[in-house]
Amino acid sequence: MGIKGRGNNFSEVKAIQLIDLANSSIYNGRAQDARSLMIKTNIKILELLCQEKEEIENNQDDDFASSIKNLKTIPAVADKTITAIITEY
């Protein structure tokens, strides 16, 4: 299992320990149902945000390419002009 990504230095053992600690802290004390629901809701929100981020990053490349194509259709706009516009963007 192991947690991947920039800035994460968790080994699988540490990740399991962290999950175990989180599980034991969620279900202890008063208002455990409310805390559990909030944590589960926040996890779902984070998962959705990660999905949206990936979709946006994937679509940016397509949008960028189509923007360059559109710029090339303008009369008297050469590659140097497009390069200047992109660098200012």
C-alpha cells in the first residue's frame, strides 16, 4: 500500500499505524457518531476534489492546444506572435 505523491514520505508501516491511530481516535468518547460522519464526509469531499483536479489538469492540455489552433486562424498572426501571447499568459 504506501502513500505516494510529492512530499509524502510514509512507509507502509507508518501509514498503517496512522490509519490505526485515526480509527481508534474516531470511535472514542462523546459525539463519536458525529465525528465519524464528519470525517467520512470530509474524506469523500477530498476524493471528489482530487478527481476534479485531475480532470481539470487533463483538460488544460486540450484547451491549450485548441487555443493555439484558434490563434493560428487569425490573419497576420505568426508563430512568434503566438509565442509572445503565450508567454504573457
